[in-house]
Amino acid sequence: MIRSARKDDVSHLLAIYAPYVRETVISFEAQPPSEEEFASRILESHVSFVYEEAGTTQGFVYAAQFNPRAAYQWSAEVSVYLAETAKGQGIGRQLLGALLAGLRTRGLVNAFGGIALPNPSSVRLFESFGFEQIALQKKVGYKLGAWHDVGWWQLQLCEPPIPPPNLFTQHK
């Protein structure tokens, strides 16, 4: 079942996210955030969803503000995280599809995904929705004893309206 993320989900979501921080280069954070910081990220995002099965959270997605400057308000950075046991079951695809639909409903124009490379499963997931690689930052992050590249993918969610609605006041 996919549903909107709630405050009482945060500890479960952080339990999924923390191993990505500690054990992989998928997240460039050095330490997992506090529960309070993580709650702020998830609950203040444009849209956030969790995937629950038999009462267990299997994954989550959220769309954060792409950049705090006003001219960027119609763009979001999307993130997808799955529990280790949920990988390869199509859950990420379901979650990302729900997230993109939610962004379109809210009037966002662009979705961006930053992917630490190599990460073929994330690249496949994003490209299956029509995301196109638009940039490559070479050796931009140092973690776990090595330098890592980050690729950026973009999906235009809709034709940009002129003038666009003010999303800062519309949904905050």
C-alpha cells in the first residue's frame, strides 16, 4: 500500500535511510541525520509517500525543494529509498510513479534526480520514467575512501505555464 508519509513514519524511514548513509555512497551524508532533522526533510517536502506491506515500511520517496531561490520553486529533487528486503520487487517503481503524479498535481514543472555513480538500478529506474541525464559531476564527492561521480537526471513533468502559479504560497 502506498500512502502519504506521516510524522509517526519517521523512525521507520530513518531506519531504512541510515544504512545508505553509513554503508554506501548513495547518500553523501557522513552520519545519519537526527530524527528531528529527518522529519523536517520528509514532512516539509513537496510530496512524500511510503510503501507499507503487512504493517512494515518497505520504502519511501520524497520530493525536496530543488533550490531555495524563488525562481526554482517549480522544480523538485526526488529521492527513492528501499529497505534491503524490498529491492527488485517493483516497489521503487510504484513509489516513484506515485511521487511524479503528486508533483504534477501540485503544478511542479521539473523533477531532478542526483545519482552517485555507478548505480545502474537507480539509473534504470529513473530512465524508465523518461528522465534524461543532463549532467555529470566528476569526482565531486569523497566517501568510503574514494572519489565519486554524480550524474543528474531531469524529467519535465508538464509544459511550463506562463505565468506559473506561486507554489511557495499555494502549498506551504
